[in-house]
Amino acid sequence: MDVIVLGEPLVEFSADRALTEAVSFRLSFSGDALNASVAAAAQEARVALVTRVGADEFGERLTGFAAARGVDTRWMTPGEGSTGAYALGADPSGERAFCYMRYGSAASRMDRGDVDRSPVATARVVVLGGITAALSASCADAVRHAAATASGRVVYDANFRSRLTTPEAGAAVLRDVAPHAAVVKISSPGDGEALLGRTDPGEIGRACLEMGAAAVAVTMGAGGVLLAEADGGTTTIPAHPVAEVVDQTGAGDAFTGVMAAWLARGESLPDAVRAGAAAASVNLTGRGGTGRVATPDEIRKLIG
Ligand SMILES: O=C(O)C(=O)C[C@H](O)[C@H](O)CO
């Protein structure tokens, strides 16, 4: 397996109005782990999503969607609890808003056994994230266990979500996983401010390197990505201008998935980051987490 992603796929109900007013929703499929898996599979990587879904219709639909997008679903296990879902709405300011329906979900019941039953020990790259660790104590343990099992091959997406966890708990997972990470992806100012109390991208990068990460990709939205490597220098990789941003949901996950796919096939880290940044810019032109997924050709054209 090239890439294993551990985390929770979500049924997505999106509206183009505020969630306090919306009456009709479009059904789709998202969640950070599914978004990253689908983005990586579109790059022709062999990708598996390790998760649990409910033994219900939405669990079947999520599994079918992942399979149709080329994701290996052998470790998407139906289990107790319902399939996770979330509603995505637009605030009057144009900002997106999330409302989660995932507490006690099937995926939140994952534990280190799910890691041991899957090819985490042998996959080229293992994608883990702060959202997965925030789902429950057993998920946090599974993330730490997966990081130790795949030490040196981990892509860790910090992805702080205040509705799921506290800055202290998120920072504790980051500290434990960073020494195992080939690269930590962390946003500035969002994740950096919440987890490290820092907004300066250079300081955020240095703080993660001091924790033991081999490299850090600090994503800065339209400002591009600051890539800091423990045994190298610091480079800024520009973002690709997007004429009209439809929705930013899943752009960071597309970045993570494509970066992981490129690393798994032996590309250099700066090239993998360039490809990830290109995938994120394509994702911004579609609604929801998986509304617009970059093809290999699109990425090649964007990065020249
Ligand atoms: O916020 C989450 O936990 C989600 O997975 C929902 C979205 O798909 C995700 O945030 C997009 O990055």
C-alpha cells in the first residue's frame, strides 16, 4: 500500500446559506480523512482509508463513494454507532460554518486494534491528523500508536478543531506525534495560534522542528506554504491564484493527500509540497470536501 489514512469520513450536508436559516441541503461525502484519501487516490496512489462506519445506509454510501474514487475500502469496517455526518453552511460574512453530528459515531470508537489490523506497519506513508485524535480517547491512543508503528513515514495534519478538542489536548498529540513525522502540516495562523501560541509561520515551523519533526509545511492560504526541513533550509512555495473561490472546505486535506501520494512514489518533499499546493487550489473551485478533485494532469500543468 502506498498511503494509509486513518480517520473519520463524514456524510456532508451543505447549504449556501447560514445553518440557522437553510432549509435545503446538498448531500455529499467528506471529512478530512476521506478528502485526503480521495485526493491521493486521484494521483494513482494505492490508498486505503482505515476507519469504522455505522452499519447503516450512510455507512454503505460512504464506502461506495470511497470505492468509486479508487480508495481501498477493506479496512472501512461497519461497527457499532452511527456513521458520522456534518452540515456545512455559509455565514452571512461568507465564512463557512460546521455543525457536527458525529459524537459517539462508529469511527469515534476506533482503537489501536484498528491500526494493528491494517497495513500501517508496511505502508509507504501513513496520514494521521489532529481531527482523528480529537474524536475520543481511544482514537487519540490509536493515532499515537499508529505514529510509533509507522515512525519516520508519518504525514501529520495538525487540523485543530475547537468544537472537538482543546488547544492543550491538541498540542499534546502534536508533541507526541512530531518525532515520528516525515512532515507535519500546520496552518498559520489557525493551528499555529491554537496549538503553539504562535502566529509567525517561521516560528511555527521552528517550534515543530524542535519537537522532532523531520519537516514542517506551514500552510498560509493565499500566502503559499513555508517548508522548513530539519536538515535543510526554509523555502516558501507560492500558492496558485484562484479566480473564484467557491468553498475552502477540504483544500487543506487535498494538500495533505496529494503530498502523501507524491512522497509515497519517491518524489522530493519540495515537489510533493508543490503538488499539494496545486491540488488545494483546484479544490477551492468546488463545493464541499470532495466537490473538485485535481487530476494528475491538472497538477502537472499547474506546477509546470
Ligand atoms: O472538520 C472536520 O472534522 C471535517 O472533517 C469536516 C471537513 O470535511 C474538514 O474540516 C475539511 O477540512
